Amino acid sequence: MKKNIRWKLLTSLAVFVIFFAVGVYPILAQRYHLPLPSWLAAKQLKLGLDLKGGVHLVLRVETDEALKIHTTTTSEQLREALRTAGISVGSIKVASPTSFHVEGVPQDKDAAFTRIADDQTTTEYDRNTGVGGTYDFTMKPNVALTMREQAVTQARETIDRRVNELGVAEPNISLYGQSNNEILVQLPGVTDVARAKEIIRNTAILELKIVEAGPAGTQEQLLQGYGGKVPDDMEVIQGSAAAGDTSFYLVRKAAAVTGQDLRNAKATIDENNRPAVGFSLTNEGARKFGKATGENIGRLLAIVLDHRVSSAARIESKINDEGRITGSFTTQQVTDMSLILRTGALPASLTYLQQHEIGASLGADSIRSGVTASLVGLLLVVGFMLIYYKLSGVNAVVALVFNLVILLGLMAYIGATMTLPGIAGFVLTMGIGVDSNVLIFGRIKEELAAQRGVRQAINAGFSRVFLTLLDTHVASLISAAFLFQFGTGPIRGFAMTLVIGLISNLFTSTFVSKTLFEAVLGQRQTAALSI
Amino acid sequence: MQIFKTPHFDFLRWRWFAIGLSWVIIIAGLVAIKTKGLPLGVEFSGGTVVIVQFDQQPPDSSVIRNALERSMPGEGQNAVIQRYGPEAARQYMIRVPDVGEEAGAELSQKAEKVVDALKKANVGSFKPAGTEIVGPAVGQDLRRKGILATVLSLVGILLYIAFRFQFSFAVGAVVATVHDLLVTFAFLAFFRYDLSLNVIAAILTVTGYSTNDTIVIFDRVRENIRGMRRDNLYDIVNKSVNQTMGRTVITAGTALLSALALFLFGGEVLHGFAFTMIVGIVTGTYSSVFIAAAIAVIWQTRARRMGKMSAQSPATSAPSNTRKPGRRRAS
């Protein structure tokens, strides 16, 4: 019996020491400059944005755009294949992000058309035959779904790289909500929010294209040599206003190289000492680029960023693996642009849905008031328990302190984030958590009143209340779980605190508290209980 | 020290009075919500909130309103302008209902306009301390999710209690919890607190707390049913409520103490949260004593009477004895 108690005491003590070391000691060490081993520092309780200050952004990936790009590419490939096969059709038009429409297929070429169309599209698109040589091609639902998912994943990874390049410490970039196309970006300590937002959402689709005509002041001038019409395999692109160029260029639709062929991009200067972006290409990119430049010496090469010509330079000789984007840029623009190019293009544009910016001073205020409320709450509850339950109140207070230490330790250990609502959960865990002790003590009092011995009363008190405790804790866990599901950021922190507080409360109020009773009463067999 | 020496109140005697009182509060609350509306926090309504901190003694709110009105005609009048945090913090919260274009970087346009308007009007040197901008789509989405989370957690609790106890208890517990939700909403409407994410979190916590309270009483009822088979449910419930009374009051007391600490010292952000908790703890305690137990007794009595009526010939009316609802074991 005695040995049993010693083991229980040791277990309780070990639990306390471990959780104290993980959850409480690092905070004290930081505050009072005590030595802190690195393996402990690594597990520290993290502070949420609402306490630390920073910006919280929710953005939506416009996945329709990614699908539209793919549908456009597919329809262009079909056009190319038909031309190669010598079949001329009336028109090929993209009707929606997931479908395109073909008209005027000659009746005698119908069989050849369907064979080529199936070749080009059948894995991804369903073909519907209409009247009079018209066809509708619609992306298969599972293909569309996969593509949307890929677009969101790719966007998340790109944002992740960009944020890392920005040098933000401990950012959080994750999928958000149930709609599967929203991304949450949390940047602690960022003050230039406008710049961060701009860098994150820049689509950065880079294409290098051979210029067929231009630059020209107006579109009419540009198309003079082409009878006023844009040839099928070419397109008109305007110069970039940011680079101070408003003229028009007629370029080939097919790009010589794209952003995917980039190996690196960095800020540099051009021959006039103006800021510029220097880039280098991958082996495959260099091969394509060398071929395209070698065949087009003397022509202009347009560097197209997000469908705007940011610069166009004469190709003097075959270029293999390096190039430069010039224009009237500021140093900041060049730094940001090379960052964006380095980190890859976004598959689709992003829309900001929500922005929450917490200044460092507001965060500090929240910490201060949260800590004050916790201390006042603790004092009130402890004072009440001691006055009402006398010496047994000490037992309850020890259990309460255990509970809080385990709560902090577990949160630190699993890497949970402490938010202001989390602190509220902490305070409530104290106030509502002592309920377990109140229930047990109340039962012990009843048993004592029913003329049982102290030891039997304590045993009966604990064992009879255990089922009740289990029921109340499970019911609370149910509502906390739904809260966790529903919430984000701060609310999640709150739900997390509640859940962990409930679990550790069950342990401290039954095991720890009972062990204490047994240990104290072990020596004095029939002492009256101070309760 | 003991507050209650196991009292002997006839709590159930007051059940119809209690139910009436609750209806009065709930209906008054619904009327208040219907006429004045429930103020929604910016997370739910969408909009722009800017918190500015002044370096010196800040101007009167009317000065800020005029400054906004001058640069953003029409919007200054509709803006909510409040002191934020303690006096010494010298902060104002300015809230305008809409955001900039949702597309792209324009989201923060409105916030920038507010700051510019104040700078232009020369109201004293200040700096923006924080902004919160919520596009309309997010607000809608959150509203839906908030309702869903509340309903699902109620259903979860109903199922759990029905599984652990019996159905009439589950009905009592859920009616009590829905009652607490409605009363809490009524008080939010009376005191004009914004319904924010934090408040929803507090409401869900109250759901858990109120159910806890109810479960403790029901647990005692279940235990007493085993020991007191001769007595009827009415007496058993009354005795159980009395036996758990000491615990009920003390727990409500400590919970209230901690919620009060949050209300007084937790700062501006937690104000609505702490208020909701305080209301919820009071109504949750009240409802587990007066509503949950009463509904369980009423439900079971009715159910038994219905059972009798269908078992016997429908013409003979069953004796109406809420006080003596048979002796079947309830567990």
C-alpha cells in the first residue's frame, strides 16, 4: 500500500517536472536570463499573430484562370495539328474555362477531324457532336478537379518560397477553409504589408518571344503590313507601363522560353548603370533559347512579363543561357522582380479576401492584459478554494497548478500557438476546472456526513464522482472539437487550450489530487479531514 | 465553511414560473434583435476596421467623424468611431462598413483612405496600430460556419447524453442548452455587443459549460433512481438538485470569478467574449436547475401518459399526475 503511494507520488512529480521544464521554464528563463538549453528552447510555446503583431491574409486562388490557360493551350494545339493535316475549320473558340467550341468542320473531313481531335484531347476533354459540323469540347470533371487542386498546391508552394525569400521568420502558409481554393498567409512581424502583398500576388508569368513587327505607337500602324489583321499564330502585346513603354508589339504566340526554363534571377545593372534583372536558364531552356536566337539574329526579342512587354532588345548574336531584363526600374522593383522570378510563377492570379494587421503595440497590450487577467483569475480562484475548503483547498490548488503546468507544457510540446483567446481559455480552465475538485470534495463531505471514516469517504468520493467527471469532460470535449473545426487562428488556439485543459484536468483532479490525499493521510490513520 | 447544508427546496414547483420567465427574456431578446438587429462584428459583416493610436491626447470622436466626412462624403456619418482600450492607450477604433474592391491589392484601399482622411484633417499626430479588413464573401462563409458549428455541437451533445442517459434527459439537456443560447443572444442584443468570432467561441464554451452543469445533476438523478426506486421521478429530481446545489453554486462562483477577471482585465479584444461568458455561466447554471431537470420530468410524464393512453382505450383519460409519474426504472 505504502509502496503504491510512493510510486504514484513519484509519477506525479515526474509529470510535473517534465511539463514544467517544457512549458514554464523557457518563459521564466527568457524573462530572468537563466540558462536555457537549446533543445528546450526549440520546443517553446509559440505566440499567435494577435499577440506578436504581424499580418494575417486570406487569399483565393482563381483556379478558373489556370483551367482557362490549359483549355486555350489545348485548343491552340488542336488548331496547329489540324493545320498540319491540311484541314481548315471555320473557327475554334474558347467558350469557358473548361470548354471550347469548334465550328465549320467540312463534311468530307469529318472523320479525319475526329481522329485528330481525339488524338489531341481525348484524355482530358469530352467531345460532343453538334449539328452542321460543330463540336463542343468540355474538360472532364475529374481532370478539372485535379487541375484545380494542383493550381492551389502550386500557388501555396510559390507563396511559401516567396515569403521565405522575403526573410519572414516563422511564417504560416496553409490551405484555408473548406472551399479548397483559399490560402492563409500569416506573416509575424511584417510591417511593410503593401509590399509583402504585392510580392505574394504577382503572377510573374515570364515569356520571351520573338517580335515580328513593332514597336508601333498604335495598333493600326503595327498591323499595316498584315492587312490590318493579326495573323493566327501571332498576338499583339502592349508595353509595360511600369517600364515606361506604351507602344504595341506583334509577337509570335509560341514563346521561345518561359519562366519555367529559368534557373536563377538576380538584381544587376545594365550597360547604362540602371537597375536591371539578370537571369540564367536551365540546360533545356538554354538549348531552346540558343536555337530561337540563332535563327532570328537581327530581330527584336520581347521579354514579356504578365502579358506586358517589359523590354525588347535586338538579338545581336546567338544567346545561350543568360539574359537581362532592362527598363526604367527602381532598385526596389528590380529586387522584388528577381525575387518573384526566382521563386517561380503562380499558376493563376490571387484575390485577397481578408487582411488582419496587428501592430506590435496592440499585441503587447493584449499580452499584458491577458497576463493580468490570468493572475487575477488565479488569485481569486485560489483564494476562494482555500477559504472554502481549508486544508483540502490546498490540495485543490496544487491540482490546479499541476493542471496549468501540464497545459502549458503540452501546448509547447505539440507546438500549439498561444493566442489571446487561448489565454482566455487558460483563465476559464482555472475557473471551470476546479469544478472537478468541487464535485469530489462535495461528495467526500456527503460521505463524511454519512458517518464513514475519512479514508473510506475519500475513496468513495473519488470513485463515485469519476463517471460524472468522465461525462462532463466528454460533453465539453464535443463542443470544443466543433469549435476547433470551425475556427481559425486565434479561435483554434482557444479550442486547443480548452481541449488540452480538459484532458489534463481529468488527470490532475483524479490521480494527482487523490495521491496527495493518500500521501498526507497515510501517516495519520484516523485524522479528521479539513474540508 | 458550508454555504448549503443540503437544502430542501422544492425546485420543480417553480418549473412553470421559470419556463415563463425564460420565455419573457427570450421573446424580449428576439424582439430586440428583430427591431434593432444584432450588431455583427467585422468578421461576419465584412468591412474595414482601423485602430489608430494618437501620440498626444486624442481629439473628440466628432472631430474624427468630421475629418472622415470631409474626405469620404457619406461614409463619415455611417462610420463607427469608438475609444479603444483604456483611456491611457489613446486609441480609437474606426469602422466603415465596406472594403475597397475585393480584387487584388485593392482590399486595403478603404483603410488607406481612412488614414489619409485623418492625416489631411490634421487631427493630431497618430499612427495606425492595426487594421482588419474582411471581404463580403468571407463574412458570409463565416456566418454559415458559425451556425453549423453551433448546431453540430448541440446535436453531438444530444447524442452523447441520449447514449449515456435516457432520451428524456437528452431532451432536457438540449432544451436547456438552446435556452442558454437564446438568452445569451438576448443579452448580447440588450447590451449591444458585436457578434464576433470570439463571442461565438464563448457561446460554444457556454454550451459545454451548461451541459456540464446539467450532466452533474442528471448523474445524481441516475444514481438516486437506483437507490430510491420507491419514490417518483419528481421527488428524485428534486432531491438530486438539492444534493448537488452546493457544488452548482460553488462551480458557478469560481467560473464567474475567472470570467469576471477576463471582463475587467482581459482588455478590449476579450470584452465581448467575457461578457458572453458571464451571461452564459449565469443562465447555464439557472437552466440546469430550473429548465433541464424540469423538461426531463415534464417530457417523461407526458411520454408515459401518451404511452398509457395508447395502451388503454383512447377514451379513458389517464390520470393527470405530474407528481406521480409511475415507478418504472429510469435507467
